[in-house]
Amino acid sequence: MGQATRGTGLVAAGIGWGIAAGVALGTLLIAPAIDGSLGGESVTASEAGQGESEAESGELVRANGRVDEANTLLAQHGDAIVSGVLDGVAVTMIRTATASEEDAAGVRWMANAAGAANSGGIRLTEKFFERDAADELSSVIANTLPAGATLSVDNLGPGTHAGESLGATLTTASDEDRALVLEALTQAGFIEVNGEVGVADVIVVVAADEFEGEGFTTQLVGDFAQGLASNARTVVAAQGAAPALDGVGSQGNVDTEAGRVQAVLLLAEEPAEDAAEE
């Protein structure tokens, strides 16, 4: 009787997830077509009234209400949705300088609910993204490269090399090499380490809006994520739209429950090349 009840509950949660995710993420994706933002905060009726027409304003308010309801449902059942999908998987989190602590904590909580092992966290500091510090970053990376790791000769950008180095450091390097790389980057002011950083199976990069627009920061963080992915399973969870990056799993709207649930489900996905080998 107990098992039947639990099974019914999981089925109901699954149905609820399908409806909630469709509403929350679907509405968030079409939001740019409507005046206002549905990403992280509600839009009031008075704000919506500034749209081009009353019809658009009304639709915006209704859409915002659907997102709020969907996220409430996901907040209540998110742990059941992801339960067990990351059992025994070691997840290291890398947070960009401007990423929200709340977003990072939300993704970590959801990963823990999925059964993941916490292999530590790293925050990229403001200095990591400074153009004037690029040469110093490249020098630190080149002088601390873990045994067996290689750096691209086709893309010499600091973001690419930093990603390649950290991808290897966090997944395949020896304890000694990992400690050396992290200590060097910390002493140089490029990263801050949160807790003990162990061997990772997957890496999640929690970001704000660094992947949007153009310029040095956007190029660097995109190169960094792809560099990580060359040596490690990597998912980017960003506010706003999901960035399009080759070889990197991407999820937008990480400031919503739907985005966090989807980010964790992406972490659990089997890489395409691994699936093809089976």
C-alpha cells in the first residue's frame, strides 16, 4: 500500500513537473516578445500598463502569474523531481564574479537533493575578467599546468587556457597538482576557493549575464566554459537566455526554480559520445 501511494505521488509529481516546466520555461522564452521581464521578479500591473497596448499588458500580467504559480509548484516538488538523478556524482561549482549567491546556493541545494556529492566550489574574482590581468592569468596557467594536461595552440586566449587547465585540474589531476593550481590562482587573486575541492565528475558554472552581449568579458567567459568542457562534463547555468556554446550544456533562467531543476537534470545527462559508445 505504501509503495503504491509513493508511486502515485511520483507520477503526480512528474505530471506536475511537465506542466510547471512547460509553463515556466515556455513563458520565459517568449517573454522578450512582450514588454517587461519575467526572469527573476514579478511585473506589476502598473508596469505592464506601459506596454504598447492593453492587450499586451494584460497578457504580460497573466504570463507573469503563470510563471509565479509554476515556480511555486517547482519549489515544493523540485527535490522529488531530481531525486536520485545524480547519485554518487561529484559536482564542483564555479561561480562567476557577479553571479548571485542565491542562484549558486539554489543550484547546489538542488544538486544535493539529486544525490550529488559536493566536491567543492570556486568563485572567479573580478580580476579574472579584467583585460589588464589577462597576461598574468595566462602566465599563472602556463606555469602550473597539471601533469598530462595540454593547452590549445589554436586558441591562445586566457579564457580557453584557464578553462583547459581547470578542467583537467578538477577532474584528472593528482591531489598535489590540484592543490598547486588552485593555490597559485588564489594567491594571484584570480579565484576564491570555497571548502575542500576534490575530484569532480561534472562542473557547473553559475553565471549572471556575462555570456550576453559582446566584448572582452563575454569572449573570455565563453572560451573558459568551452575550455572546461574539453576536459570535463560542463553545464552553464546563467540568468537570462541559455548561452549557445559548443560542447557545453546550457540552461538559462537560473534565478528561477524551473531553471535550477533543469540545470541539475542537464548535469545528469549522459554525454552524447558516451551514449554512442554503448
